[in-house]
Amino acid sequence: MILLTFRDLIYRRTRFLVVTLLAAVVFALLFVMTGLVEQFHREPFDTVEAFDASAWIVPEGISGPFTASSTMPSATMAEVDADVTAAVVTSRSSLSDGDDTSEVILVGHTPGSLGTPQTVNGRPAEGPGELVADTSLGLEVDQTATVAGVDFIVVGESQDTTLLAGVPVVFMTLSDAQDLVFRTNEVVSALLVDGEVRALPPGTVALTPDAVAEDVLEPLEGAIGAVDLVRALLWVVAAIIIGAIVYLSALERQRDFAVLKAVGSPNSSLIGSLALQAALVALVSVALAAVIQMFLAPAFPMKVRVPARVFWQLPLLAVLMALVAGAAGMRRVLKSDPAEAFSGAGA
Amino acid sequence: MTIGPLIVDELVVEYVHDGYAIRPLDGLSFAAQSGEIVVLLGPSGSGKTTLLSCLGGILTPTSGSIRLGDLDVTAIKGKGLSAFRRDQIGFVFQAFNLIPSLTARENIAMPLLLSGHGRTESLARADELLDEVGLADRGNHVPGKLSGGQQQRVAVARGLGHNPPLLLADEPTANLDHIQAEAIIRLLQGLRSEGRMIVVSTHDARLVPIADKIVQMAPHIDAEEQPTHQVTLAAGESLFEQGDRSDLVYVIVSGEVDIIRVLADGSEEQLNRLGPDQYFGELGPFLDFPRSASVRAHTAVELTAYSPRVFREKILHKH
């Protein structure tokens, strides 16, 4: 069975090579799309986790601090009975570095308290006019950047702090953010708490970090659904490619299978040979795809985070899909009549 | 390797094609012994391949029986047929039917490999058979690099993989020149001497001298010898039936006849009605085919019956 499979693959190598490459491109796109969906899902959780808070306090009726216009008096903080409390300001804004203007999410925090980001380069913002930017903005430390018309000096860079499908977060001191967003220090967007919350001010609710992250995901549901649909379509395309090559192979080798049946070869061996061929094409395609996706991923505007589990799940699913897609070809083998071995003229 | 006599008894194969019932085999009987070469002789369409398919357990006959030693071949069903073909039958096909991606050695070994024999054992058996058919030095050639005769010898070797007691060969010399055909005929003679029964279908008369038994699939009709004579029929009387042997050509002197074809469901379809000076029934005797339709007198009719030769000389050449 193995010999028959490999010899046929070699005999029709050009066709199998073309099909394998085609399927590999499709699988590479599947890797990338899966990486995008993973990034969609993990991005808000990672970013919200970076605030180090066990709960977010926002006004009642507000779904979350990043998706709604959330405002509350700064004095509310005094009414919270918790182990650690800090105020934050969140707002959509724009950042310009002279050449390009980017949409950003502005976060104001109390230096050294909850909401202060971990930096991979430089240090957190500690005083007026200082800014920490996500690495995806490509800014350098000591560079000047303009946020909402006000110049800031970049003092540090944070990593994996994006929201809403790649919109970078920039961090500044609470007072700078209040000046930019509210023109007053009397208002904040939300309160961060850590540890036990013993009492909440009236008219506020406490959201878990997961609830905040899930709220950020809400506006992206449509985009995630679209990517999922593309993923499903890519599976269909891969199935058609592999199914077609297996069917064509069965069609062209109908006489061979008829002869082998006539000489007493069991159906299981013949079908097994075709199934092995389908599985091999799928596996080699996925292996090639794993390499191709490394070159494709950087071309995408969003970070592509292919989870490690996908590298064993995708080959497994691909083999299953190839077997299902090849079923038509295998059925043809099953139905091939050994009497066909007698028909036709000489080879 | 010997298995006992092959007994074919009243074998009938009937199938429906375009609404008509076709009987490529109609009550065929013969018997053969181990160590004999049986030649099935007849033109295309005479049922040779159909008979081979029945003998090889590929086709189930409509009625009749085939016994090979103690085995009732016609009673074997399902997976048992695969096992029967694998263990008892070797096939050699007219079209060679070697797998183009495999070498000669692998082609011979493949049926053994697919039925669960080990790789080393199967390839060793293939080497043995390649040596037997005189192609020990061609084992690693793919079919495309072998001549027709060499391919047919590889095909014979493949048929012998399981050392079957019965070898069925379908027109084994049809695609070969006389030198290659001679090599195959010599090979078949050698295989018979090992005690194997060989059934060969052919229309190649070169195989006749080596046959121990000849089965005429379309009996030769000495129609030339029949003198020209008059035939009279009353209305409704039948001249001949569909499937009868063809021997004479008829010219209508007076009256009318109906040309009728019998359908698969037993009903009849009138193809034509012929009258004085028209002739019918010429193709069957010319081509050695059985009658393709029945002829019945529509009215009282007088006919002249000619042998094909006389009809060709006296009637056909005048038109």
C-alpha cells in the first residue's frame, strides 16, 4: 500500500507538487487567520491585565471604560473602601509623530500606582509632558510626539498594549490626561482597585478585568465573525483542492484499481492507498504552510499570534479534512468494477 | 497447484442493453483438466471475455454452473470472490494493464503486497517469476521502458504471483508482433507443463496448435455449401428467431415479412416490413454473427434462400 502510494506520488509528481503548494498557501492563510483571531481574543485580556487591577469601578450604566464615555468625579475615589485604589482616565485620541497620525487610546494613570505600564524600553511616565507608547507605534525614546495637539516626550515603550484590534495605548500621567480630555482635574474615567473592595460609592459598579476585556471585544464581534467565515471558506477551498486531486487520481487510476481488484486485492488496501495519498498531501501542505506563514504574518497590519496548539491541531484537522474530501475518490475505487480490467486496447 | 477439472455447464449470461436482451453466452458447456490449455476461439463479441469473467469470479452468470475441482464458483459471493480470485486464478489481460508508476518487479509483487504478504517475500517471489519469464534483467524497468512482448510477460508473471492452478489469459497475443507472440505462446506452453490449467481467449489462429481443447465461441457455419432453394411460409409463420445462428440470406419473391426484435421484457418491436424483391439476413452470415432479429411472415410468402457466397455473386453484385 505504501509502495503503491509513494510510487504514484512520484509518477505524478508535477501535479502533486502544484497541488501541495496551492494547498500550502491556503493552509498558510489559515495559520495567519487563526493567529489573527487569537490576537483579537487575547489582546484585550493582556492589555487589561497590564493595569494590575482586580476590579474597575465605573458609573452605573457604563459597559466599560474603553467603549463608552465614562466620567465620574475625582472625589468618588475617597468613598471607595478597598486595599488599593487609583484613578485612571481613558479616551480615544490621535497621535502624530510629524509624519504620520495614528489613532490611539490614551490612558492617564497615577505614576507608580495601578495602571502604570511595564516598559520594555525606557521608563514609565512620571511627570508632565511624558509619554509611554506601545511599540507598535514605532516611536523612539526621547522622541517628541503630539497627542491631541499637545507635545509629549516619549520616555518609554510598552509592549502588547493595544486594544480594539491593534489600536495602540499611550500612557501619561493622570493630570496630563485630565487636562487633555476633561480640561479639569475634577473628573476621571474609572477607578482601579486591588485587593478586597469593602464598599462601593453609590451609583457605581465594579467590573472584573475579564468583564472589561470582554466589553472591549464586543465591537469586534463582527470583524471576528468575518475572519471566522474566511477561515471556514479557506477550509472549504483546501478541501476542494485536496478532494479534487484525490478524485482525479482515482479517476485516472480506475483501470489500475480494477486490475488490482481482479487479481484479488482487497478494497481496504486500495482505499487505504488513496487515503494515505490524501493524508500525505495534507501533511506536507501544512508543513510548508507553517514556513510560509512566517513570511506572510509580518505583512499584516495587526499582530498575528499563532498559538502553539495550532501547530498540531491544524495538521490533525487537515488530515481529517483530506480523508473526508477524498471520500468521493475512495468511493469511486470501491465501485470500480474488476471487469474493467478486461476492456480496452493495449497500453 | 492442481485443483481438479473445470466443468462449465449450460452457462447463460444475459444482460439488457438499450432495452434489448443480449445473450453473449447461451447454454455453453465444456470441461477441461489440469495441465490443459483451453483455447476459446471466436470473433469479437462472441462472449470470450464474458466467459473469462465468469470463470474468474468477476461476473456472475444468469444461469448455469462453473465448478473448479470441489469449488462451485457460481455459488461464491462477496469477499469470498476476492479470495477465490487471489488464491485460485491468475489473470493476463489483453491490454497488459501494468501499473505505469511501478517497476516490472513491483508490478509482479503488488498483488502479493496488497493481500498482506511481506515486502521481502513478495519481491523475492517477483524476482523468481521475472526469471521464469526471462526478464530477470528488466526487473527495475517501468512498463513504459518495456516492449509490448516484455510487458505481456510481466503481466503473465503477475498472474502467477500466488501460484494459481488456473490461469485466464484474454487475447494475450493480440497486441504483439509474431516474434513477441511466439515468446508468449512458448511461455504458456511451459506453464501448462507445470500442471497448471490455462484458458486462453483469442481470435488468433496461431494459438490453435498448442490447444488441448478448443471451445468454439461462435460455431463456424459452412453456409457456402447449402444450395439455393425456395422457402414458403404461411402468414404468421416464423422463418428464424433472434439469436439463431446465421447461415442463409433471403430474397422475397412474393408476400411480405416482418422484421421483429424481442425486447428485454419479452415484448416485441417491429423494425421493418419487407416485400417482393427485397432481401434480408445478409449481415449475420457475412460477419459470423447470430441473428439480431426475428423474421415472421406477414402474409403467405415465398422466399429464395442463398448461401452468402452465392448471394454476393448473383444478387449483391447486380445492385
